[in-house]
Amino acid sequence: MEYITFGPVHLNVTNLEKSIHFWRDIVGMQVISSSNPTEVGTSERTLIVLHPDAKTHYKKGHSGLYHVAIHLPGEKELAQLLARLLKKGWKVGPTDHIIAKSVYAKDPDGINIEFAFETPNRVVEYKFTEDDLKVIDDEGQLRSPIEPLNVQELLTHLDGDNREHPFPDKAIIGHLNLHVPNLQEAYDFYKQIGFKEHFLLRRQGWGDLGAGGIVEHRIAVNVWAGLNAPKAPAGTAGLKYFTLKHDSIERLNKALTHFRNAVATNEGFFLEDPAGNEILLSPNNS
């Protein structure tokens, strides 16, 4: 059982109408609230909240969001989404991480979104070296954690000719990958929040942390935007803040002992990580 999960991820966008079109008409989510900000998601939960506060599109070379990952409940649902995106003519990046099968797409502002179906049954062992990470899969093959996805095999999971399936109700925010200016500092910060150390690959410039589930990949931090990468200028599209939900008040309070500068609100407690990413901490029942 995972003891930290994600609530909605809030994004700053330049054009609310274009962003709604992407999430509703291209991806297939429901518009839950059409006010400003606008909530999109499923019949069960809000996944993304759109704030039309940005003046310029997403910019590379800065700390902040690398991608937000929305996890789908099954391989069939991932196939349905891929088919929908292909029919709409949206550019996609199908990727096999072995631990998950993923389809990447960018929103109208260039914000990177990952849609994933986790496949921990395919991972037998991680092989770590000073410079690299490899995976031994369930067929005994030594694999890279980033390979092209077998799209034709994935699409065999489709049933019927309908290529515009709505977004699945069971989808959740599954993980975030963040650009940070200092790898160790960011890694230590998320450990203080309560995430469990998975691995830290300094030569590759990234680290991974979990929250007690079968898959220990919930927060990833990297320095791929450059060491000491600055925050993006104000008004740039990207992450506004994301929500973390602890499974108990006791666990939340333990995390807050590390962050005396957290700001209490009716929604929970706001704080910033060392890269300047804003986070809302709250108990899971809020």
C-alpha cells in the first residue's frame, strides 16, 4: 500500500481554450469545472487543473517540471488512448520503460505528458553500475529502461473499431519527473517529505524515489536541464503546483517537522522544493 499518493497537478497555460481542447477533445478527459481555473479528469477524480496565467510557452533549460505521468488501469486503455491520439493526428512518443509501457505527448504549450501502464511483472532485476542502469526482464533479456515501444503489439489489445474511447475512470496521477538544479539536495528534500529512496545515479544525473508500492517510481529528480538550472521566468507555461496526499495525519505531521516554513491553508500546507517547485501537502481524506 502506498503511503503517499498524488492529488491534482496544477498547470500554468497560455491559452485556456486550446488547453481544454487538448485534454477534452484530443485526450478524451471530462471537463469537471469550466470556471477559471478549469478542472479536467474523469468521473472519479480531478487530474489536471488549468490556470491561464502563462504568457509564454514551456521553455527548456530550466528547473521545474520534466513530465507529469498519468497512469492508466490497463494495457487495453493505453492502446485505446494511443489509437485516439493517432486518429487525432497528435504527435506521440511511444516508449517501453520495461517497468511500464508509455505514450508521451506534449500539450499545446509544450508541457510533456506521459500516459503509462505499469508492468512490474516484466522486471526481474535492476542491474546498477556507476554509469548505467539496465533491467533484466521476465524473458531473461538485458534491457535498457528506455526503448521503442512495440506499437503494433500494443494495438492488438484494442476491441472493435472505435478509436475515440473516453479517458478511463480509474486513471490517476502516477508520478512526476522534475528538473532540479542540484541532484542530492532535491533527493534529500523528497526523502524528508516521506518518499523512500530507490536509487540515485549521479553520473546519469537522476534519482528515483518511491512510496512503498510495488513500483518504487513516484518522484524522479534529474539535472538534465543543466547543473544549477534556474527557474523559468515568471509567466512561463509549466507546473504551478502539485498535490501530495499522505495516508495519515501522523505521517503528514512527521513530514511537516522538516518544513517549519510550510504555509497552512484550508487546502493543506504549501511549501517549495529546492528547485522552486510548489507543493501542496494534505492528508489523503481531504
